[in-house]
Amino acid sequence: MQEKFVVPQFIENEARVFGPVTVRQFLIVIMGGLLAFICFKLSDFTLFILQAILIILFFGTLAFVKINTMPFHFFLLNFIASFKKPKVRIWIKEEIKIEFQKAKGEDIKEEIIKRKILAPKKKISELSLIIDTGGAYRGELDANKENNVTYNK
């Protein structure tokens, strides 16, 4: 006998505490309020006003701003990660640098620089034509081979 399982739906919707405020937003606002209260107790009033404005701006942005339907803290984490470890992609790189060690026990490293062999433009255009025609066009070499077999009988 098969067991029936309930499949959760709307898993991207966050639980609401009251009104439009979610649990995450509520907790962020509470943390900001606690930080503002600590600043109120530890500093004089003019410094507290400046700190409170900065805290309200930061925690308000963190709680309520969305960028591309993504909460701001995810955007901020992705932004920091992209600066921390950028991934540079180079399409046409002419030289490849290879490093290796001579032996396992030695610390001597060698570097070899190889030139990348690039396909000629004619070959690339021929390959794109083969792909575009779905294989109906098989390339000049195959066509020449078939012509030589057909006409040289």
C-alpha cells in the first residue's frame, strides 16, 4: 500500500508575524533596536542621535530592501563574496602557464608556457554551419570524400 505524502507548497513565502512583517524582518528590527538601546546607554545624546540614524538606515535596509526579489542580506553576502574571490574568465588566452614540481621531495618548481593552438576561422564557420543545419551539411572534407568516391568510379 502506498503512503501519501503532503508536498509543501509556497516554500519561498516567509512566515508573517503581524501584517506584512516577516519573522526575519522582525528579528532584524529587534537587533537594531537593541543596538540602538545600547548606544543610548553608553553615549551622550548627540552621539546617540548620529548612531541611531546610522543604525536605523543599516538595519532598515537589511530588513526591508529587496534587490531582484532577493533580500538585501543575500545580495550583500554575494557582493562580498564576489570581491573576496573574483572569477575572471578570459575567452581567448594565447599562452597557458603550467607549473609542476620536479619530484615529490624537491621544492623546485618549473614553469612551462605553451601557446594555445586556436582553430582557424574557416573551421569554426564550418562547424557552426554543421550545427545550424542539424547535420544536413557534413563539412567540406566529408563532401569531397563522397564526391571523389562517386565521380572516380
